[in-house]
Amino acid sequence: MAVGARDYIDKLLVKKYADEKVDNHDSMESMVDPQKMLDAMNDVATIQRNMFMLSQKLFSTCYAVNAKAARYKKKEEAAAG
């Protein structure tokens, strides 16, 4: 997907809004402390990573238990001679 104006209308819109300021973060006061937000995001990422690791361990353990409990049957030879 290309970025930029493709046709005449898009070019006019770009020219019209080129100097407009949409987000002025310098004059805004945040309602949420950025450090607390980053800490919360870090906590969520840590929990997700730990849950993924636990899921992988559980999968491998279940696989090992199922493999150990499996009963294999010998296939009888078709041409008994």
C-alpha cells in the first residue's frame, strides 16, 4: 500500500491540511501517568509470556504421557509363508 496522494482530490486535501496541527501533545496533560501505563503493559506482557511458557510445558508433558500410555499393535504380515 503506497503512502501519499494518488489523485487530484487527494493532492488538494494534502495541500489544504499540510500545515494543520492535529495533535498538540505539548499543551495536553495526560490523564494517565505514563510510567504506570508502561508498568502495566510490562506486567501484561510478562503474564502472557509466562502463560505461553506454561502452555508449552503442559503440551510437552501431555504429549509424553500420551506417548508413554499408547499401546501399539503389531501389524500381522500379509504374506505368511
